[in-house]
Amino acid sequence: MIHARITGTGSYLPERVMTNHDLEQIVDTSDSWIRERTGIEQRHIAAEGQLTSDLAEPAARRALAAAGRVPEEVDLIIVATTTPDRTFPSTACLLQQKLGIHGSPAFDVQAVCTGFVYALSVADKFIKTGAARCALVVGAETLSRIVNWSDRNTCVLFADGAGAVVVEASDEPGIIRTDIHADGSYESLLTTVKPDPETTDPERLADGTAFIEMRGNEVFRMAVNTLGRIVDQTMEAAGMSPDEIDWLVPHQANIRIIQATARKLGMSMDRVVVTVDRHGNTSAASVPLALDAAVRDGRIKRGDVILTEAFGGGFTWGSALLRY
């Protein structure tokens, strides 16, 4: 039987760091307010002209190096993003060009914050059916481009970055199970809209940009309840119990949501990878960013069992259980 296994991880963050104190100069907020409600202390912001594919490329190269692979060996590229470089071609095709890869399928997946879990699930199916043997799966975002910097409820949350994994065919079990879901009836709770030009930079509105709008309290309640159910579903279907999990690598949206999921699993926060304080919410990039951080600092080791989960606009949600 063919299994799919993560063989390398990589990540990249833009150089510019925006702290909560920086945000105090932009909107009516405070460092203590942001920390208390979100756990975020700082976030990275892409430079002018730095596109999503520009973040994805170094993350992808680092993942390939960690896996001991060269770009020519990749036969599938999937990029999870909500903020593509262009309407078309896909960011995956643009990344393919930057890496000098020719001929292999390359496409984007758009499931907002659950995007990486969706993309990992797709790659898993490609590998297990024999349609691919070495897949590059990337989550990359430049969310700062669709943030309304006049909206203090959302501008403190979102940030930029990229994370990547190499998924290869293996004789040993790797990705144990993935579960992905969506329910479009909640689309209005977390979406993009074109705001009132009187409260937004008119130059940014001129390019047709729509900005993130979120009904935070309702999204929070839905996220906590939904992630609890998806965790139960995945663990039960895999025939495993929470005490068999070595690490929880959650979507980095809000420290309170992360803590609630850990409590649901009965896990100590010592076994939860948290990067939201340093990265903010990087949507589809947040899970692979957190995974790479924990692999590179030595917390996650070969053979460890990892549960990832995410919840995003759509609503979309999903989880992946894997042995690293």
C-alpha cells in the first residue's frame, strides 16, 4: 500500500514586523487589548510589491532542501491562498515558474484559513492513488493587502507569510487521515466587502479591492464548537485517542480558540504549537508556518503523531492526523 508522508518543511516571513504598539499609532487600540483578546504581539507585513508567490518561493525551497529534493523531482504543486498574485494564472503556476519546474500539474486551492488542510488532503489523495510521487504543498498569504486598516476589529488580526511541506510516496504510514468540510450558509459572518470610501484609503479602493469583514463573536463561537466536533470525528475515524497525539498544530487565529481546542483534547498547552503571538493570523499559511517552526526548533521529531485543524471563511473547516 502506498502512503503519503511529509518529508520536509519550510517557511518564510516578510522582513517588516508590525507590533501592537505600531498599530496604536494607526487605529484606536492598545497592546493590552490585542494581547488579551487574541494573544497576538506582532505580525509580519509584506513589502511594497512583494507578492504571495514571492513569499511562497523561499518557503518551498526550504521545504525541498529539508526533504533532500530538488525542484525537478516535484510532480505536483498545490498552493493554498486567499490572496493570489493575479486572478490568473494561478499562484501555483507562478511559483512553478520561479522554481524552474515544467509540465507537472500546478493549481491553487481557496478555502481561506482551512486552505492548507484542504491542499494537504488533495495531495494525500494524489499520492495514495499513484497520480503523484513528490508533491509540494504551500500555504501562502499577503492578507495585509485586503485588510481595512481603519477597522480596529480586524486589522489587528491578519498578517503575511508562507509555509510549505513536501509530501512523498512512502512505504511507511504518514498522513493517517484528513477530514474537510464547508457550509456556505454562514458566508456573511466572515467575508470580503468593499467598505465605505469615507472611512478607507481612497487610493486602495480605486483598484477595486474588497476588505475583510468579520462578525467576531459569532465566528468565535462557531469556530470553537466546530473544531471540537472535527477533532472528535477525526480521532474516532482513525481509531485513536487524544492521549496518542504528541502535538497539536492548530490554525493560529486566536489564542482563546487554540486553548479551547486543547481543553477539548485534554492536552496541556505544552503539547500545543503556538505561533500566533509572533505571526498573527496568516490564514492558509498559519499551519505550515507553525509546523515548520516546531520541526526546526526540535520539538517535533520523526515518528511524532500530529493533529492539525483549521476553521475559516465559507465557513470551511478541516483536520489532518499524521505521523511525521
